[in-house]
Amino acid sequence: MRIPRSVRVADVDGKVVLVRADLNVPMEAGRVADDTRIRASLPTLQYLLDHGAKEVRVCSHLGRPKTEEDRAKYSMEPVRARLRELLSDERVTVLENTRFSPGETKNDPDFAKELAAGCDLFVEDAFGSVHRAHSSTVGVAALLPAYAGLLLEQELLHLGRLLESPEHPFVLVAGGAKVEDKLGVLQHLGSAADTVVVGGKMAEELRADNPLPFHVELPSDVVAASAFAEDAETQVVPYDAVPIGRLGLDIGPKTRERFGTIVRGARTIFWNGPMGVFEWPRFAEGTNAIARAIAESGAYSVVGGGDSVRALNEAGLEDKVSWVSTGGGAALELLEGKELPGVAVIPEA
Ligand code: 3PG
Ligand code: MG
């Protein structure tokens, strides 16, 4: 794998450093529901402070804001407050959500100029976002000398192990909601993995129409809810016979058992995306079963993506996996063998 040059070779003393972190954390009722990505950004920030940086400007996107009302919902303020609790140093500032600027997702050079203004160098540490060619991940690297942060380096190292010589069986577990994003990626992963297990919303999509050129293990039963609500009445039904008006919000007990057996038999595992609406205890069993099976497997295991990591933390199992990745989509694209635009723009070591 191509290794980008490290912040460790940069001269940061007395410099104003722009850091792209991925602080896109799960939010709930206006507060940070899981701070894994914030904590993961700390080593690079601390490194820069320890090496005499004059100012460290941290930027990130949060969510996918579209409307004016979304501005309140996706303000960086709660993230900023959490970061301050973890690292209080006056030299660190957190810029507002990069996606509040319409130029960001178009990689608009004008917005990149705005971000780079007054900065001496750029440190890319947002592994979770390097699959996006946006102003803050790619545009700024054309304007400032660019380096890889410590987290980005670690991520490339650990995920590289899945790419280069995984022990078999290699089991890929996929779920979650960003179905359109992930289907394309899965297309190319069939050859790398021995078994692909799919649950959650993504499974529903595949059941209706499976465009993948390989066999996928899909659910056989489902926890069906009377409404999309935390306290909805539930019933276990066959996966292909969810009664009209009911919603499948988790995988059922038979599926948990089968998926668990596959996962426990693996030597290498990558998991991205929950099996259901795990934020609600009634629909968390499937996701928890996957987390437990990974913990019990003894395999080299990587768990990536905001929601899967949150589920893992809530189950208290984060220490039982080999690497907790801050990347969901980014990790999948890396595994697919794609060049990540936010990594490609950093000169080689
Ligand atoms: C993620 O959570 O997957 C990353 O932060 C990227 O977010 P995005 O899918 O909205 O670009
Ligand atoms: Mg995500």
C-alpha cells in the first residue's frame, strides 16, 4: 500500500495547522451519543501541540445537512464542547460544520481557499472521510503542504492487513442504512471475502433485488414492529413474510444464531453497519449478537463505521476486537482496493 508522508516529518513549530478530522459522530437529542471519533482525533492534536504548533484549527463535517433548519441540528457546538472536555488547550479551535458551506461537497476551490487562509500546513486525519473528494479533504491539499495524521496512518496500517494477506475464512458483515453507498462497494468485495453476511436495511434491498454477482447470507427471520417506535409491539416472522403494515427492525433469533456461527468460525472479520435499529433495546439483539460473536471468534477483527462502533462500545466489547476503525464507507472502499482521494493527494513518504 502507498504510504503518505507523515505529520511526524513536518516542522510544525510556530505554525498554524489546519487539521481535517472526522468528527462526524452519532448525535442524539442534541448531544454526542458516541465520542469514539473525537477521542480518536486526540493523538494528532496532542502531537501538534507538543511540537509547538502556534494554532491548531480542526475542521470536520457533521451529518448530511440539507436545509436551513438542519443548521441547528448539525452545529459543531456539542462536538466542540466534548473535544474541549477531553483536550483543553487554547491553541485548538474547531471550525463550524464544513457542509454548511455549499462548496464543500463539490470540492469548490473557493471554499478550500477559505479553509486554508492563514494556515501553514494541512494534516489529513479524517480517515472516515478520505473516500470523499471534498474541499476539506482534497481541495485544501492543493493549497497547503499536506501530511497524514497519526490516526490516518494507523488506520491504513490495520486495514492494510485485511487487504494484503487475510487469514481465511474472511467474513464480511454488512448492514446499516447507507444502502446506496455500500452496495457498489460490496460488488467488488465478493472475491476478497469467503462469506458475505448482510443484515439491516441493506438486506431488505438485496432481498427485493440482489445485483451482487455472488452468494450473500441474508436473514431468514425478522423482528417485525407494529410501528417505527422504540416501544412498538413486536413479533418474529419469516423474513419473506413480513405482514403488511409491519416493519422489520432487527434480524430474528434463527438468523442471529446462523450469522453468529459463521462469524465465530472466521479467522478474519470486517464488520460495518448494524443489523437493525440497535439504538432501541427491543431491536438491538441482532447487532449485539454480531458484536458478541466477533468478540468470541479470536479472529483478526476490524469493526468500522460510526454506528457499529457505537454498538460495540455500548456492549462493552471494544477491547475484544483487533482494531476499531473510525471509517465505515472509507474502510469499505479501501478494502475494495479503491484509491482514496483524501489519501492520494498527500505526497508519498
Ligand atoms: C461517515 O460517517 O461515514 C463519514 O463521516 C462520512 O460521512 P458521509 O457518508 O456523510 O460522507
Ligand atoms: Mg457512517
